[in-house]
Amino acid sequence: MTTTDAPAPAPGRTPVPAPRDTLARRGSVYLSSHPRARLALLLSAPLFWLGLVYIFALAALLITAFWSVDSFTGQISTEFTLDNIITVVTGSLYQTVTLRTLGVALAVTVIDVALALPIAFFMAKVASPRLQRALVVAVLTPLWASYLVKAYAWRSVLSQDGILEWLISPLGLHTPGYGLPATIITLSYLWLPYVILPIYAGLERVPDSLLEASGDLGGSTWQTMRLVVLPMAMPAIIAGTIFSFSLSLGDYITVNIVGGASQMLGNLVYTNVGAANNLPLASAIALIPIVIISGYLFLVRRTGALDNL
């Protein structure tokens, strides 16, 4: 048996070379077989931008806190000094405002969790699929409105001649007016959706069979909530508190609108940046909520709450 030779190329035609293994081809083959490398390449640009904008900004904030402002010229001196840090740590004004801000943030967090738990549980375990979708849209709808519009709306509601005063005045009651209670009420409304959604997502992952088993074993509604639902939903609850606590800790617009003469840390930062033109002191004040929320995140990281964000 004889082998047949390959046909010779037609006269006048140049033979086409076999495709070469170019660098682009090798890169494509490598990425197709290494999904982690493909993901890293995909995220490299946004992560670089995040690091440039966020990490660099925090580093600049930390460095600026150790500078000072010349009292005569108003120019910033880049010589290293601890004066701003010592002023913020030892000053009675900053201690009082820090405690006030921390109290407001804790009050807002407690109120939002108390309101979000029953709402999220009803959405996740009681409502029909159609009603569930409608409730999710209802929770998300306030987020479509402007922050300032919602804050000024509460200013109108809580004013001495507002709708709340009109509703409760026949009962002999009166609105407290502007101040810390108005700030807590407004912030609780603003951040409530951010607390409901993580808790709702966490409760959805709780198997219905566990609730049924608890009922079959004679557990009451309160026992089922306390011994079954809450332990499994605790990471999601803590995730919701991270939003309400951190957002309240750094807020300064709401207290300007409904807080009356009350001050929070955000107001001090804004005042020192704008009116006082003391950026180093403002940076030192801004480190207080950063340290507080960093400590809170360090405490809750072992609970698995960060996985629910």
C-alpha cells in the first residue's frame, strides 16, 4: 500500500502559513483557563480607582491632621505637630459633641432595628410573593427621592405649625420642635431602608422548615423568634446596624436642617473647613468617627455580618 503525497500548491499561489501562536492568543488561552486571573484583570481598573480616591484621600486626611495653620497668615504649615490631636482629645467641646453624636447614632440604630425587624420578617416569611415584591418596591421608593427633599419634608412636619402639631394638638400634645429628638426622628427615617434590606435578605435564608419544626415542638411565637430566628438573623441585623450607625455618625446636613442649635461631629468638621478655614483641625475631628466605626467593624467582623453587606 502506497501513501499519497500531499497535493502541491497551484502554480502562482503562495502557500498560506499555519496560524502562529501570537501573544494575544496565548493571553486569551491563559485567561480562559484561569478564571481568577480573568476576574483580577476585570477588577483591576475599578480597584485602582477606589484605592486612588478612597485610600489616598484617607491617607491625606491622616497626614493633614498633623499639620497646623499659621494664626497670622492663615497659611497651612506642613511641620509635624500633635496640637490638633491633643486639642480634639482633651477639649471639653469635642468630648461633649462626640458623646452627643455617639448617642444620636446609637438611638437611630436601636429605633431602626426595632422598626426593621417586624417589617423584614413580614416581607420574608408572611407576605405572598406578589405582596413581597410590592413591599420591596415600597422600601426602595424613598431612596429615589433626594436626601435634602426628605430632610426638609421632616422639617415641615416637625415645625410648630406643621402637620404633626395639627394632628396631636387636639390631644393636648405639642411637637418638641427642632433639636436632637427631631434629628433622631429624621435620621431614623432616612436610614431605615438600609437596615430593612440586609435583615430581609438574612431572614429569607432562614429555612421555613425550622419555623415549622419549632411550632411542632410546642414553641411559642416568641420562643421561635428568640431561639430560632434571631440567632440565625443576627449577622444580617448587625450588617444593618453598620449602615445606620456609620451614616448617622458622619451626618451633618440633617442636624443643620432640623437640629436647631445642636451640634454633631460633622458640623464641627464643616465649620472648621468653611468658616474657620482650619483644615488640619477639621481633619483631626474627622478622625474621631473614623476611629469609632473602625473599632465597631473590628468587633463585628467575627460575627459574619460583613458577609451580608
